[in-house]
Amino acid sequence: MLVMSQDQDSLVALEATGFWSVYMETIDYYSMADGDSFSQDCEYWLQMVLGDLIKVLTRNMKYEPDDEELIAAEAIWEDIKLNRTDFQQQLAFQENTNIKPFQLKTATKEEEEEGDVVESWTLRRSSAGTLDHLAEHFGDNLLPLLLPIVTASLASTTDWFDRESAILALGAVIPGCPGLEQHTLEVVKILLPQLHSVEAQHPLLISICCWTLSRFARPVVNISSESGEVGRDLYGQMHKSLLLQMHSKHPKVLEAACSALATCIQDLPTPFLLQILDSTIEVILQGTGTFTGKNLILLYDLIVTLCEAINASEVPHLLRDAKYLNSILMPLLDKLFNTKRFDEVLFLNLVQSLSVIVLSFGEMILPFTEKIFQFCNQVLYMQLQMKDQGMKMKYDDKCIVVILGLMTGVIDALGSNFPHQLVTMEFLGILCGWLSDDSSDVKQAAFSFVGSLLRACPQHVEHIASKVIECGLACLDIKDPNDLDEVSSANNACWCISQIVVTFPRSLHGEMCLRCVQLAEPFLQRSSGYPRILLENACVLIGCIGMFHAQTLAPYLDQFFWGWAVALGSLCDSLEKERAFFGMVRMLQLRREVGLTFFVQVANAVASWHKINSIELKEILRELLQEFVQRGVTLEKIPHATRQKLFHTNFLAS
């Protein structure tokens, strides 16, 4: 296979290169499946050829003169140097919102069928992916074999192909080789000079430098954080170099710079965010007016990443300033209201990005809310007309999803200040139709909208509460547990019903209460394979129903209590957890014998709290546990750690 990985026929070499990743997966599988002897034999033979394999892979990672990507990039570069045209306009548009300048992993068959693969899987990419897999498998033991090859290639002053492949190798192995982080400063010193002249270096060399810098972003930030002002200057130089590439005319460079900046920004500490914020927004503002197609989508992604990073920082309200409103939000709203709908993918990405961005501006979006909702309603009614008229080719449920997402984002941003008159009874009627739509994505978006509307103006939801619960119950009745879309719809429905129960307890009658528990109970079993978030929401739903309809559920409490109590103990401290516990104690007050039978589970659930904010709940739980002790439960059955915590927190008397 090592010989075949060097075959002159690139297709043969490509297939042979893919063998090594499968080989390592086989080693990992048998090492975990009591096949140590076979696994050790395979490991031995891999180590025997490791040095030669690394040499082959690094050679294969070099661009060949007939590489289609190289030819296309150089053709654009030549025309840019001749100032013939702006090749951003000619860049082929492709539907992908997570485009990276280099993809290490192979695409799945499903992704290929859906058309989500942006670039073909070449020998170069396969070799880099295999090197990445080797780094994960061998860790720092790979470095003594790889670094001499990389160092020699970086020393090349005439052949940019050698330098490019060496830089690619560094970026490929850094996640799997933490020992490489100690060389971060040397790597940065090699990469930054390549970026200081926008058009002097080959665009593919600049692109891979951007990508590799983004892979080293975390070590750079760590080093910078430990070095005070001097350290922030180091990161500032790296960020400034990436921003410089945003002025390039080459689409490949723009693509790489956008992706690298987004990767760097997402985990930045607050002092670094403050340092780079204004310069980044200035470049973003310029790009909003000049970028097109795929690179405009990447720019939207960069803006979203910046907003999310600030929202998660120590200064979450930083963007609520007229300066940033005019620089970020206003240009995007102008694009929204003036975008030509035939550019469907661009439109969908813009709307989806805005649904996140508006959250950063809070109440500052109030003057634009009416116009946004009018625009959204026009698009939604247009989609409904196309669906009613049987225009399946033009109807797009993804459009409904992102528009509902934007409306939800606006409501969340404004909260109680949302102008409730913007949601009409006619719209609510249409919304009920989406809650039972054939598309799982549409149902998810509709339930999310109802949840946000419930917080901002509950009077609207009261009119449709029964219909929402009815549709929610239909979603909870999952037909195929392996259908992730169906599971996601059930999760949103579960959460939405619990919020309605708390706000309008009378919207749920006896039979519906029992039906909810019957449908939610299977989600509580960890062995069921359902996502943890669905387990948590199902647990909260049962608790919310018990909080207001304890008499209805209490007769059936012993049928679901064990799994529910275990799930309660897995919840993080929150208002929802408090509500669920209120439901538990109110049902146990009616069925104390259930608490005695499952005392261990009750004790574990109570001990899972770090801090209970509700004094009332804390007192009720203490009284209930002490009553069970007085009635003769055996404390020795409780795990020692649980018992100690309950004594320490005074839930049990010592």
C-alpha cells in the first residue's frame, strides 16, 4: 500500500492513501474490542513504515502543475494582475454556509448526494487528511519524523509549492500534536511575512497561511494572554495580517481570510475582542458593499461569529451603540430589503445570519421592527400562495424556516418591548398550520416562534394554546427514533408545551396530561439513545404538568417515577429544574408511599442541586425528606456521597 500511495496514476494513489485511515480505525477498534494481539500486530507494521509514509504523504500534499484548483487560481490571479475584471463576480456560487479553504475530512455519501461538498477530494486533500489522522493516532511521537521534512521544505526560497505543503502539514497536525504548540512563535514568524504583501505571494500560498494561522489561533491566544500587553500585540499582528487579506481581489484569499478570522474570533478573551473590534468592523463594512456570492456568505458567518463572541464575553451589550448599529446592522437590513430573490441561497444565509445578529442589538432594533415584520410577512404569504397553487418548484420550506427564525430573533431581542400588534390573528392561524407541517424543520421553527412569543406577549398564545398542545403531542409521538429531524421537532414541541403549561395551566385537561406523560416517559431512559436535551425537556415537561395537575398524575406516579427521578438528578440548576421539583413534591405529597419506595432516587435527585434559589422549594424538600426518615427509610441504602451532602446541606438531620 505504501508503494501504491506513490503510484503515477493519481486515482490509484488516492485510493491507496485512503487505506491508512481505515487501517488506523481498525487498530483503534480492535484495541477496544479485546483484540489486543491483533491490534498490536497492526500497530507494529504501521510503525515500521511510518517514516516512509510521512515522506510520501508530504510529497503528495504538494500541488501538481496540472491540478485543477491550481490552474483555476492562477488563471484568476493572472487576470487580476492585468486588471481585466473583478473575478469575485465570476466566482461560481455554491450552496454551503460552512466553507473552509481546506477540508481535511472526506465527505459522506449523504453529503455528496445533497450537493454539500464544495471541493473534490484530491490526492493532496486525502494525504493531508491521513497526516491529520496519524497525528491523532501517534500524537507528539509523530513530530520527530515530520518536523525535519517540514523545516527543509520551509527553507525553500524558490519553490512556493514546497513551502505551501509544509505549512499545510503544520496546520494538519496541530490538533493531534500538542507538543507543536511550543513552536507557535516560530510558526507565526514564518507565516506572517507571507501575508504582508497582498498580491506579492501566490494566492494559494496565502490561503494556506491563513488556514494554518487559524489552526494555531488557540495557542497564540494562550501565549498572548500570559504575556500582557506584549502578548496582545502578538495576537494583534496576526489579526491585522488576516484583515489585510480581506482587501485581496482573489476569491480564494478572501475565502481563506474570512474563515480564518471567524475561527480566531470565536474563542477570544474579552481584552482581545476589544482590541480588534473596531478594525474588524471597519473591514466588514467594506466587505458588505463589495463581496459577492460565496465570500459574502462567509462574511455573514464572520459577523455572526463576532456577535456571538461579544454576547458570550464580559461586555455582552458592547454592540448596543449607534456606531455599531450603523456599521453592522443597517447595511445588512438594506441588503435584506433590496436583495433580489432569485439569489435564493444568498437570501437564506442573510436572513439566517440576521436572526442571530439582531440579538446583539437588543432594544436598538425597535425602530426597524415593523418594517422587518412586514417584509417577513410578505415573504411568508408569498410562499403560502405558491404552496396552495401547487407551485412545488418555487415553494421552499427552508425560506419559511429562516424567516420564522428572524422573527423569533427579533422577539427575543426586544422581549417585553416587542410591539404585540405586529402579530395578527390571521398570522396566528397560519402559524398553527406550520406546527403540523410535513416538514420537520418548519415545525421546529414554528414551535420556537411560539415559545418566544409566549415570553414577549403571552396573550397571543393563549388564543391558540390548545392547538399548540395538540400539535405538540403529535410531534412527541415519534415514529422513527433514528430520524433526527423528527427527534428535533419533538424536542422543540416538548419545551414549548412545558412553557404553555406554566403560563396557562388550564390549557391542559386531564386526558392530555396523561397523554403528555405517556409520550414523554420513553425519552427519560438514557439507554433509549435519544439526545440528552430531549431527556431534559421531557423531564421538565412532566414536572411542569405535575406542578399544576398533581391530582391527575399522582395515581400513575409509580409507573414513571423511577426513570423521572433519575432524570431530575441529571438536570443543571435552573428555573426549569425548580419547576420540575415543585411538580415532584406536589405529587409525592399525594403519594407518599411512592417516595418511600423510591427514596434513594429522591435523595439522589435532591443532592444534585448546587444551590436552590427558591426558599419555599428548599423547605418543602427538607420537610419531605425528614418525614420519610421518620417513617423508617434506611439511610444506609443511600450512596455515601449523597448522604454526606444531604447532611451538609441540612436536608437531613445529623
